[in-house]
Amino acid sequence: MAELDSVRSTAQAILDRLSQSVPGWRILSIDSPQDRPVDADIALYSVYTGPRPHPLRTPPNPIRVTVGLSDEESWSAHFLVGVEWQDATAQLASQIQDHAIEYTQGAAIPPCPVHPQHPLSAKVLSGIACWSCPKNPGFYSEPIAEPSPGDL
Ligand SMILES: [Zn+2]
């Protein structure tokens, strides 16, 4: 399934960016949406505030990305299906970032090159998922991942 490969390369790009802060973290598994029941995803979808299809439409299951050091030290994040690829990328990056910050008990990950005291935040700027300075993207921003073939 080509989409899973694209999600894997996106997740790998996110981990590569965080690797200095959480060495050894890798992708442990990527589960296609069909592997899980729909119910588990409704709650997740309802807190998502980004662009999305009509709320009455049944949301497709997100792709589950599990990262970490081992099965005993692993964290799950979700790549949303049925939204813009770049939105899903920013959401995935933000979730993995949250896990990394929690794991390090509050480190600024990834650190803003201009203001090392705060982490960059994952957001979509001009249609591209970016790591950017939370004060002002004009200070610093960079693409989270190369554009996916599935996005073109
Ligand atoms: Zn900054």
C-alpha cells in the first residue's frame, strides 16, 4: 500500500529531526486503518480542529504510527486519513513531538535555532507542514518532510 510507505517516510523524517534529542527512537510499526475498529477513532477525530470533511460524514480511521525504543517503551501517534496530507503531517509531527518532550521531561524538542529556550511548533504554513518558531514563523521555519508522492 503506497500510502503506508509515504506515511513511513514522513514519520522517519520527523524522527530524524528529533533524533539528537531522543536517540534510538525508531518506527516500531505502522498499522493500516483497517486493522482496528472504527469506534476507537471517533473521540480522536472529534478533538481535531483542523480542516476536515463534513462533520456528519464518518471519519476514516487514521493510520497508527508507533515509535520509540522498544515494545516496552513505545508511543502511538496518528496520521489522519481524509484530510490534507500536509495537515496530517503537522498533526503527526506534533504528536510525536509531544511524546518526545514528555519522554525527556520537558526538553525543547526540536529547539528553535533562534530561541533555544522554546521548541519549534508543527503547523501548516502556506500549505506546507513546517517546523516553525512559535513566536513568529518569520524567525524560523523549515519543511517537516519532503512532499509525498501521494500529495501531488
Ligand atoms: Zn523561536
